[in-house]
Amino acid sequence: MLDVTSPHLLGPVPAHVTLVGAGPGDPELLTVKAVKALANAQTVLYDNLVSPGVLELCAAQAEKIYVGKQASRHALPQEEICQLLVQLAQAGRSVLRLKGGDGYIFGRGGEEAQALAEAGIPFTVIPGLTAAQGAAANHGIPLTHRDHARVLIFATGHLKQDRSVDLDWDVLSRPQQTVVIYMGLGTLPVISAQLVAHGLPASTPAALIEKATAPDERCITGTLGELPSMAQAHHLKSPTLIVIGEVVKLREQLHPRLEEIHGYPIPSLRMK
């Protein structure tokens, strides 16, 4: 654990914590406000999903502390991350907490904000582009469309401690909506089976988007029923987003033109 009482860490009291969303990976998708905060950062606590390109924008003198979490491998448990934020701030250190995507969308930023508020630490929140927005924009999938989806749902497919996936399947199975599931790669068979069992046709268009906005991102399209075999056939790894809904069909029309505008091919595969 970092010694937050070391003399070189001391500064003006009270300190301030800035909770920054780093976006889905491409540093050019950062907000102007986030770039300014990174350029003036003193101490940066960053997660596993923060890309190297974003970290390069930190001030040269900034102290970077990795607190990332991966499946079954946590540099620090969430409770200790919250405690470290409070301790650093109480020691007079100005802290920038950097999270992939948006910290308030499945980033546990709300828990960290609560810990700061309870400790009386002033903080600022700078939102980031969430992964679903970056992934959809890059691959020609509008998340909403008046002809196909008037409701947009973000959900997490993360396993609970008892290895179950606790989601409201009836709500997720309704027609005329788009469902984006984060952290669901490991539970795809359950997600696919439950949605079909609750009335969503197995033929519903679906996409898996790996490493959204990164140089090596991939998008595989098919159907809801094919999701588990899609992931297995293409050896997908986290982070991978699941997009389910009729809007995925629009990719066939929009994606070719996106490639032409970008001037380079965006990796894309379709299940046969």
C-alpha cells in the first residue's frame, strides 16, 4: 500500500479528487475538459481499461498508480481503492481518478463518489464517452432509431458470487429496443438462452464488439441465438460488448460508407 504520509506527498489541504471518464480507448475521443485535467494531474489512479494513449496525456511529473481490475485478478479491491482515494486526499494530495469509458456507467464511480462525500472530500466528475457509444459509432450501429428502437438499455452480464446472472429478463426481451450488455462475454450462453426463453426471437440481430475504438477492434455480427458460437469461433476476449436489437441490421448499409470515410477498413466479420 502506498505510504500516503510521506513528506513528498504533502500539499495544500484540503485536496481535491477529479473522477475522469477516459472513454472507450481512442484518446481522440476524450473530452476537452478531461485532456486539461490530465495535463495538470499530480497523482493518477488508473484502471485496466485505460488505454496507453490516454495515459500518455498525463502530466510528465504525474505519479501513476495502477489499481486495475480484471476477472478474478484485482490490483486492489474496490473498497481499498475508495480508501486510498480518501487517504491521498486527506494527506493533501490532489488526485485524478481515471476510469475507462464513463465512471458512472458500470465503472463503480458512484461508489467512489460516495466514499469521498462521506469523508468530506471535495470532488469533480468529468464524464467520458461510454464504450457502447464508441463501439456503435465505429461500426455503423445507431443505438436508437425511430423505426427500430425507441428504448435503449445498458446492462451488465457480470457473474454474481453464486455464479448466476441476475437480470430482469422480461424487460430485456421486449421488442423495439436496443440492449447493450457490458461484461457479458463469460456468460453469453446464459444471456442468449434466457432472452430466447423469455420471448426474444433467436433470429434477433446481434453483434459482439471487441476492444471498441482500439486499433485492433473487431465486430462480429449474427443473431441472438448464434452469440455463444460467434464468441467461440472468433476467440473473442474481454473487453467485448454485446449489442442486441434490430438496429444491428443497419450496419450492412452504414458500415461500408464508414470505411470509405475513415480511409481504412474497420475489422468486421459476419457469421455464415
